[in-house]
Amino acid sequence: MSDVPDGPETDTPVPPSPHLPPLQPSLPPLRPSLPPLRDVIARHGLAASKALGQNFLLDEQLLARIAAIPGPLEGKRVFEVGPGPGGLTRAALRAGAYVTAVERDARCLPALEELGAAFPGRLTVIEGDAMEVDACPLVGDGAHILANLPYNVGTALLVGWLSASWKPWWASLTLMFQQEVAQRIVAPAGSDHYGRLAVLAQWRSTAHIAMKVHRSAFTPAPKVMSAVVHIVPKEEPEGVKLPVLERITAAAFGQRRKMLRQSLKGVPGALEALAALGIDPQRRAETVSVVDYVAIARILSA
Ligand code: SAM
């Protein structure tokens, strides 16, 4: 990649956003010299806050590999939750992205302002709680979501993005989770981690673990290992209502040790749907595939 590109790639048009400046006709160098992240943290006094789930990534090669997971970002819009001192943010900016980031910790804002100055017109930082920010109007359709998520709100944010009306406004999700959460997202039927989150993630998306990250890569190191999950939306299966699917999986996995004939008996029409589909009611929730849950939900959505 040239250090001084003559403009963003235009293979996917970037939708206009009222909150972002127009794309610059001539871009600044993508690799301005930046101070090491450790120095940024020290200079701005960013002692990690446990309450805000702060485990920073400082290895720039690792950050560049994570930012590469969604594919080429040149000229693309990225939405980042929790930029902190800006490690993943700078990796996305260096890849040529236009980044909008929401950060709850006001202490990080001066560091992010410096980063924005090194990439003029490329970084918009919003101080706030990502749980309360409506990102779509800020970043526009087709943005890639990229985040080393704070563990305390990570799953809730994911569920919100996956529960969006389909196709969603985001083009892909590239998200760091604790490894156990990552396994629950990608789990196949029949595995220990398979449950409601796997069905929600997989019924109209593809989800896979793109990278495992050792806990020692973080500052401070968390107690557990992490993994980056990459999720890409697919077409929505026809004739299926999400609330119906959620009702079935809540009932089935709410009593996962019980047979379906017991766990689903409170869901009107569910046992008849099992019979119509030839699914043995003596099976347990974790043995039923995503495809079969979708088929049950389709019958009950009619
Ligand atoms: N992206 C940085 C990195 O990879 O080093 C920091 C990641 S750290 C795991 C999580 C970040 O999310 C912190 O900067 C924290 O302040 C921020 N954060 C925590 N809760 C948040 C929320 N509700 N909304 C927005 N940011 C939040």
C-alpha cells in the first residue's frame, strides 16, 4: 500500500452522513508518525478502570491484524465502541477508514483528539454511552463495526445489533469478547456452548472466531482469554418473526436439560410444529439445529 494514496477506494459508495465531513478529495498520509500507545496512556494518565472494562491493546501489529479482519477498509466507514487510548482506532485509520467512535471515559478524549489531528477529517469521537447512542444515523448504512468491547456491555450491544431489522445497517461486526462469550456466539448444535446466543447470531448471519487473543496481550491482563468474532449478515429466512424465534429458544434453553415436549409445552403450537417437522419431542434443546429452530419459528410465525 502506498503511504500517500490519492483518494479513497470507490468500489462501495460511502453513504453521506450529516454528522461526518465529506470525504476529502486528497487524503493525508495514512502513516503519520504516532507515539507508542504506552506513552499515550502515560501522558494522559489513563490508568485502566475496571468499572469501564478497560483492558487496552498496545501491540500495533496485533491491532493491525484485527483491523484487517473486516477486509480492506480504505474509504469505508467504521463504527468503534470504546476507542480508549485509540489503539484499534489508529489501526483502522491507518487502513484508510473513516472512523466514528463512542467513548464513555472522558479522560480518553484528549488522546483521541490528538489522534484525530494526525488523520484530519477521518475521526469523529462522541463522548457517551454506546448503549444509548443510535449509531446508524451517525455512521450511515454499510459501516463496519469494530471494537474491543468492554466486557460489561459487550453481549448487550451484540444482541442489539443482531436484533436489528434486516438487513441491518452494519456491513460486518468484528468484535473482541471474552473467549467463553465468543464460543457461545459461534457454537454448533450439540456443543456445550450452544444456546440462545448462538441461534440469534447464526439464524441470519455467519459467525466465526477469526482470532484468539492471549490474555497477556492486554494491559492490564484480564483473568481469561479473548477471541475476535467476525459476523456477516445473510439474507433473512423468509416467513420467520424474530420475537417468535426468541420465544421458542427462551423456552427450550430455559430448561435445557428437559425434553422438548416438556420445555416447549407452554408455547402454543410448538409441539404440533415439532410433529409436522418430524423432530422427536424427546430431544433436548441443545441437539436442535439453528435450521430446525428457524423451521419451528416459521410455522409459528404464519
Ligand atoms: N479500544 C481500546 C483498545 O482496544 O485498547 C479500549 C478497549 S477497552 C476493552 C473498552 C473501552 O470501552 C474502554 O475505553 C472503555 O472506557 C469503553 N467503554 C466502556 N463502557 C462503555 C460504554 N458503555 N460506551 C462506550 N464506551 C465504553
